[in-house]
Amino acid sequence: MFRPKLPDVPTPPTTTVTHQQTQAPAPSPGRPVAPYVGVGVGAVAAVVVVGTVLTALLAAVAVSAISVAVAAVVLRLLVNDANKR
């Protein structure tokens, strides 16, 4: 009573349909487009990778410089404290 009724499964048509396949036109022997596209994509990828590496190196140099500066300030304070005593 409360069970849903499922629709009947339709039967596939018995007639066979043949599709006519058309062959793609042959590429012209002129200039190929694919190598130029590949070079552009490769160049963009290389620029992105080099930019990422240079940014990481710049960040590493900045962090190192800050840590050296902090260490220099701490050592300077320690030396001045030792000289005053």
C-alpha cells in the first residue's frame, strides 16, 4: 500500500541505426600551431616556477636578516651591560 510504484523499464528499439562517419580534414602542410602553443605554455610555467623560487629565496633572506639583526641587538645589550658592571 505504501510502496512506491516503479515505472516500467522501456525496451530498446529493435531497429539498428547506422551512423555515417565522416573523416576529419587532413591538416594543411603549412605552419603547425601546436609547437607555438606548447612553447607559450612552457614559458608561462617556467616564469611561474622561477617567480615562486625567487620569492621564496627573498623571504628566506629577509627572515635571516631579521634574525641576525635581533641577535646583534641582544649581543649589544649584553656587552653594554657587562661593561657597566
